Amino acid sequence: MGPPPRREPAFDAESEAYTLYRRGMAFLEDRHPAQASMLLEKALQLEPGRNSIREALGRAEYALGRAGRAAQLFAAVVADVPDNDYAHYALARCLAETGHAGEARAHLRLARALRPDSAIYGEGVAGID
């Protein structure tokens, strides 16, 4: 019997970081990654270890064509939560885009192993699969 699953503590709904995160997510969902990135960067400064912010900011940075910065963010999530399948998949895409196919392939395989039923992970990533 292993340790209980990790759960990140909830944001305080009244905190500035949470407000910035929610606003950033709204911009991200509305396909405005530049605005999302600005707000999420501020939220991450207030809550530097918050994986939900790192992941959202990684998505925004990737959408802005900054795969290297996005890779750093997703790598931090993977280091903190090694069983986060989405972070492995996103890191694989970033690594593939920055010319690190071998590392990308390893993270794609991990994502598939963690979530074998995912149709998205099964499609692969251009240049590595």
C-alpha cells in the first residue's frame, strides 16, 4: 500500500493569485495566449510552486511559439508530479519542437503508459513517432 495520491491544496478563492489564474484561464480558453501569459506569469510569481499555474502558463507559452519556455514549465510539473500524463505529453511536444526528439519520445511513451486509453496520445507527435 503506497502513499495516498498527491493533491495540490486548493487556491483561496479570494487570493490575487487565484483571480489572476482564473482570468488567465479565461483568456487561454478564448484563444488569447498573450493576455493569458501575462496574467499567469503574475500568478506564478505569487504562487511559484503551483502546478496548475505552471501547466496553464506552459500552454499559453506554447501557443505563442515559445516552446523552450513551455518545456521548462512542463518539466517542472513532471519533476513535481511524475504521474501527470498531460504534462509528459505537453513536454514531449515542446521537446520535439525544440529538436530534442529522443527526450520527446521518452515523455510521449510515459504519457501513453500513464493513460493508455487516450486517443490524443495515441496519435503521436510529429517528428518523434
